Amino acid sequence: MYTFENETETTPWYYDMSLEDTNWIITSSFMIFTMQTGFGMLESGCVSIKNEVNIMMKNVVDIVLGGLTYWIFGYAFQFGRGPMKNGFMSFGDFCIDPSIDDPMKGAVYSAFIFQLSFATTSTTIVSGAMAESCFNTIIYCIPAGWVWAEDGFLRNLGAVDIAGSGPVHLIGGSAAFAAAIMLGPRLGRYDNGRDPLPLGCPVNAVMGLFVLWWGWLAFNSGSTYGLSGEKWQYAARAAVMTMMSSFGGGCISIVYSLLKNRTFIDVMDIINGILGSLVSITAGCFLYEAWEALLIGTLGAVLVCTAMPAIDMLGIDDPVGASAVHGIGGLWGNVLKILAI
């Protein structure tokens, strides 16, 4: 857990939770799960109408198989309490189900449901086939343990990532980029040049943005892991800085799109600019001042909006821009957090 008074790392957050903290964590987990709806609407709106059902089914599979594999071994590799855990990987608590006599059972269940919502979000960023849901659990949980587990080697080196710009977004964006390269472009994607294809349903895509925007507040504010003591102040600060970042990203995205297109605003520029700004603020969401959050979101949106056509120029077909939004945005957020420490 991030200790708010002196900004140093201490024992894991789930070792010392009040009833109030647990309520906040579980409620935040429920809200984060609504992001799956947002991803589904955004992705279905970006693909052709004939593929809408297919992409929605992939999101269902991401939750079902991603969640099951996280229960079987993902939590064990991330936060397992067994004697074989080390700085690279935790080990223990497979098929997590604490005994009735375990004094940590409530804390462990809260940690599990919260981190499960993060794991399925990382998997949905890739939004791949069934096998990817299984493999992406490993791809997510081990690096996440490096940052958040008690013995994680990056944590012990002083790394801080409050809500997952690295473990969730950079990892998910990198996996999406690799998957796009492996799959290759859609049939006929570049037959008529590198310009983006028309969206199947722009309204769905924009509605998906609003749902993701809502879920992001829980994503960042919930990562205070409670409201007791001074945590409630940081939860409120995280929410405000998250919104400030998105304001900066949204404004610069409008300007960027108008300069590029002159007569109209491109839907995907706005969507991915705002999402890029949200990814960028995630690592240090309650550590920045308001003007810093505004600037971080602005620059994050610029990086994402310029990265999207650059990826297309490489012949890499990423229909929803996940590589740019989560990969470039996550990298930018982590670089900023390193500079801020």
C-alpha cells in the first residue's frame, strides 16, 4: 500500500483494513466491472456491423476465462502467501478460498475481487481469442506483483504505481500491439490507403467512452484502498485529478482533430485522446497538483493521437487504438511517475 503521510511503501494494504475500507474496495470493484460494458460498446462501435456480436462475445469470454484463471492461479502468482514467494513471483493461495478460521479471509476476499477487476480489465484491453484470456492472466499478474506485492522487487526498489498505468495499461497495450502484429491487418484494410475505416456505430463508441470514464473514477479513487484515516482525502483528490486530466486531453483532442480535418471533429480522436489522458494520470493520480494533471492529460492525448496514425503507417491494424491509448499512454504515465519520485 502507498503510505499517504510520508509517501513510502509499507506492508500490503490488505493486512490492515477497517470495515469502512472494505466497503469502499468492494464498491469500487463493482464499479470497475462496469468498464467491461464500456469496452464492449467502444469496440463494437469501432468494428463493422457484421462483427459487433463477435466482439461482444470476446468481451464475455475475457471476463469468464480471465476471471476463472485469475482465481485458479493469477492471484496466487500476484499475492500468494506461500513460503516459496519471492521478489519475482508470489506463490500460494491457488484456487483462493480462505478457511473459515483464517483471520485474513475478509481482507483476502476484498483483495481478490478488487484485483480481479483489474486483471479482467487488462485482458479486455487485448480483447483477443479464448486462449489470450488464459495467457493474459499470467502476463498481467506477475508484473503486477512486482509493483504491488509485499516482496515485489520493483516495489522494494521504490517503484510506485497507484492505479496501474504499468501493470494494467502498459502491459495490456503491449499485449494488444503484439496481438495486432501477429494477427495482421483485416482483409482489405489498407487497399485504399492508410486512412481509418468508417466506424460501424459511432454512437456505441461514444457511449462506451462515457461508461469507461465513469469506471475510471473508481479505478483511480478505489486505489486508495479505503476511506479510513486520511485515505478519504486522497480518494477525493484522485477523482478530481482524474477529471482534470481528462479535461486537458479532451480539449487538445478537439483542437488536434480540427487542425487535422479542418471541417469536422473525428470521433476516434476525441475518444482516444480522452482515454489516453485517463491512462496517463493513473500511475500518480492523487500525487499531482491540478495544473500538473491538466498538463499530463494534454500531453498524453497528443502522444496518443499522433501515435495512432503512426501505427497505421507501419501497417499494423489496431481497430480501437488500444496499442496507442494503453501502451503509449501507460508508458507516458510511468515515465512521469518515475520523474516525480
